[in-house]
Amino acid sequence: MKESTLYIVPPKQIHLAILMDGNGRWAESRGLPRSAGHRAGVEAVRRIVRAAPSFGIDALTLFAFSSSNWQRDPQEVGALFGLLEKFFFSEAATAAQHDVRISAIGRRDRLPSTMLAAIESAESATAGNTGLDLRIAVDYSGREAILRTACWMVSSTEVTQREFSRRLAEVTHTPEDLPSRDVDLLIRTGGEQRLSDFLLWECAYAELYFTERMWPDFTAADLELAIRDFRGRDRRFGAVPASVASVSAS
Ligand code: FPP
């Protein structure tokens, strides 16, 4: 692919999901507390949110707090929540400038009231923005979302995948007017190669990209590398490539 085409005519808008791993190790390798890694992680979030639209990304889902993360030291959980609350408030204040719509996906019934207030205020302040749909996953579990949707559906005789996706978005509190979106590209930083219960249904045909880079070090240049790699992939969704199809038809 020619370099210039990457920015000028993106073939299709991308839903990018990121597992922002490596904050703790980044901090520990510098003799800092883990919370310093999360703080540096917020800076990386800001960099990537600003850069995303120039790479053809119109939806960005970030895994900020997994339902499994409740098992962490309450001090670390408290520090993370503090950073998240601040982020929701400060991003909402500048979101109009960057045309970013902010929402949270996941459970809301276990969140502290201050976090809920921060989420609701960011969602209502940015509801009219259309440039980038930024979804922050907080107290999110893909498996639990599927299970809750399945329970809801138990009395239905026939359920289409589209209807299931719609209900799944509902149980994770995705705003009603935002369509449920399949993930196109999933990036995981920090060197591990697993999904860790993130967007299991939505990632059915996602391209996966793993990098050793720790999240606080992740830059727009790293994102560009990942997008370049993604653009070079042959996404067939289970079909055969067009070239093979035309040969076998003749
Ligand atoms: C995983 O790294 C990362 C998290 C559990 C939290 C991610 C949160 C942020 C980047 C900051 C806040 C987010 C937003 C959207 C403002 P880890 O701590 O498990 O790292 P480790 O594997 O090195 O221990």
C-alpha cells in the first residue's frame, strides 16, 4: 500500500478495540507504584484518542476496568477509579473541540456514585458529537454480557444475530442511538496474547494485533504500524478470496 493512501481515503471506517496492558510492569520497572503506570496510561489514552480519526477510526473501545479487576488491591482499584473519573470530566470538557462522543459500557450497579456521576455527565455533554465514538469499558465482562443477554432471550423462539447484538448492547448500557458494532481490529499491548473476556461476541471476525510495547509507551506511531498491518490483511469472513472464487466458477 502506498503511504499516502493510508490517510487520504480510508477504505472503511474502523472500530478499534484496545486491551491496554502493561501499566503495572511499566511502573515496576521504574521503581514506581503501579498507580503511576495507570497515570502514564491515561496520557497514552489521550494520545491515541487524538490520533485515532486520522487513521480512519470512527469507533474506539478501551478496556479500562474488567469485572475481574475487582480482585485487585482496593488501593489500586481506588487509584484507577480516581483517574477514570477525572478522565470522564476532563475529556467531556474538551470533547466538543475534538468532536468525540464518550460513553461507558459495562455494569453500572457496582460503581461508586461519583464514578456514575462522571460517566453520566460525560455522556450527556458529548451526546451530540459524531467524529469519534469513544467507548470506555468499566466493570465489563464479555462473557457476563452474553450470559445476561441469553437469559433475557430465553423466552424467545427465534433470535437473529442482529437482535442478539442489539440486546447485548442494551445490557452493557451502550447508548440507545449508537449501533452495536463488530470490532475490526483488536490491539493488545504488553506482550500477552489473549482476549481476557473483552468483547467476545463483537470480536468474532476481528483481526488481532499483539505488541510487546507497554501501554504507557504506546504512541501514534505504534498505532500507525498496527493500522498498516491491519490494512494489509485479507479479511474473508469465512468466504474464499475473490481471485479463487472466479477461478473455481470458470
Ligand atoms: C492493565 O495493565 C491495565 C488496566 C487494568 C487498566 C487500564 C487503565 C488505564 C490505561 C488508565 C485509565 C483509562 C482510561 C480510559 C482513562 P496492568 O495494570 O494489568 O499491567 P501489568 O500486566 O503490567 O500488571
